[in-house]
Amino acid sequence: MGQAIKVVGIGEQGPAALPALYIKWIEGSERLVGGERNLALFPDYQGEKIVLKGGLKETIDRLLESDKKTVVLASGDPLFFGIGRYLASKLENIEIYPSLSSIQEGFAKMKESWHDATFISVHGRTMKGLAQKIDGLDKVCLLTDEQHTPAKIARYLLEFNMNEYEAFVAEALGGENEKTGWFTLEQLKSYESNPLNIVILKRTGDSPHYSLGVDDHLFKQRKPDKGLITKKEIRVLSIAAMKLTKTSTVWDIGTCTGSVSIEAAKIAKEGQIYAIEKNEADLENCFENMKQFRTDFTAVHGKAPDYLDEWPDPDAVFIGGTGGEMTDIIHLCAKRLKQSGRIVLNAVTIETLGSAQEAFKQAGMKVEITLAQLSRSKPILHMTRFDALNPIYIISAEKEEANQ
């Protein structure tokens, strides 16, 4: 393309707040592109207008068809959760001119710095996983939409008992209906806001903190037969063997109390966790534990391989129970596993160990086995003795490039 496409950020104040040079570019252009609300700010524009709707590929194709002088109108800063980055990745000759973003204006109204805030968008996105992303942070700015309103966000956070947060809501910034204010989450959960808003959360109290290796007794478990949980020491070793990153997609098969999924979710805060459990009572405990430990992930009632075909391909899989279908589940997981992904399986018996090792071998995976024989101290009178935990085989299998 010959002439550069200019992407101009525009705020709620409209054309009145734009520099004269930007107005000159717009008036001198042959084609104006933008959302319906931004295009409506220029009712007397004489050139071609293209409305940005849905997928952008069709619009990009139209822009490439001819070399017209083009200005794209974007909201605020086009490179901050805007279309600027996408356009820059698809069009070679492009220039971006940001305006003040609603984020900057919101923090100015709040009289707080924003360089130390965490920014999360729920605009057009699910809130699944939001709890672990927010938990413990001092300052969080949420970009909302008409479905994910300030009230809905407040109700969501209250489900996870995040009462240590207060919310600053900034609505229609720069416009005639501008409104700002502080709310407790209880106050906010029934508040009707302007659809154009941002929510800034500020932590005003202490948040509970759990290091890797949460004590077993803190998890809600089935009674009276406690023990259906991956013990803390084995859980830590198993999670380490999964080699999770903050963006990992994890499957937890036979999640029971949800202990592995919960700890995985705290590591893979930007990723996705999917868990399945065949025992309904255990799954109810899992849901309670999710709220207690402020983690939000997909957990379903069923028996693998049910639901697995609906989940995205995993980076890591933890197999805590298979209901007698171990070999088939290993083969299925190995097939779906991403490159260099890992499957970790805990086995109590040597028969399960042998069967799992053979199944991983058939799947062409590299296998490592750790035998964990652990004991915990226990007081006896004025002395100390040790209680042995059941020996556990921790089987780690990695998908190698050569096995594709």
C-alpha cells in the first residue's frame, strides 16, 4: 500500500478533544473506518464509511482493495486492548495516534497511579478463571462490557469471599453522563451502571495466602472416609513433574477434592484448568474448596473419557483415577497432548505401575518414575515418632518431538 492508514484514538469527548491536525486528516480522507458510535460523531463526512462489525478480516480485505486515504477511528488508545495491534499485524503501512484512554482518565478521577495496576479485560470474554487472576493483587483494573457489568463482577467476587476489595467505578468518562464513585462489593452487587464503564479494584485488607503444598486438613473432604485426596507431599512432587507455566492448559482426571486442580490454577493463572470426577459427593467438596481457595475452573461430574473431547488440548494432564479405563485414557491423553506436554499419573500398586508404564511405552512417550516413600512426624508423650504414608509411584511421561 502506498499511503499510510492512520489509526486515530478518540475519547468520549468526541471530535472536540482531537488535535486540529487529526481533524484535518479525517476531513481530508477518502475513507473513514470505525464502530457505529465513533462514525456517528462525524455525520457530515463526505467520503466512504466502513463500519467495524464482528470479524475484522473482511474489513482488512476491503482496505487492501484500493489505495484510498484512510483513517480508522478507535476508542482511546488503539494499542491498549484495542484494534491497533491487530491492524498493525495485518497491514504494513500504518500509523497509530493514541488518545487518552478511559484507563488513564479513570485513574486520574481516582487520583491513583496506574503503572502499578494489573489490567484484565472481561470485555467479550468469559469470567472463568478471574478469581485466581485477581486474588492477592493490590490494584486491578477491569475492562467490562454490557454482560459483565460492575454488579455482576461484584457478585462473582463475593462468591469467593473477596471482601477485602473495594471498587471504584468510572462511567462514561469525558461525556455528559460521566459519573464516578467508590463502592463496597456489597453495595456494588445491585448497582445499575452506565454500559460504558471501567471497574478498578483496590485491596484494603489482607488476603489469605497459601503456598504450594496446602495442608491436607484445609481441604473439605468426604467423611468419615477421609484420605481420598492427593497427599500434600505427593501433590507437590506431582505438580512439579507437570512443569506448569502461567499459561498452561491442564486436565485433572479423577479430581476428587480438587486439590491438584486448585494448586495448578494458582500457578497457571493465565491458563485453563479442566477437571472431572465421577463421585458426585466428592465433586461438591471440590466446588466448596474452589471457593475457599479462590480458584475458578471447569469441574464436571462424569467418568473419563466423557467431556475430554470438549476440552482444548492440554499442556499437562494429571491422572489421579481412571475408573478401570487407564490404558485407553492414557492413549487418548497422549494423542491430545501438546508438543513437549506431560502426563503425570500416581499409582499405589505395582500392577498399576506396570500397566501404566506399558501404556505410555505404546504411546511412544518418554517415562520417568519416582517412588515416594514418606513419613510424617507424630508426637508420642514427650517424644516424636513417624507415621509412614502409603508408598506412591509418581509416573511422569513426556511427549517428545520424535513421536509425532
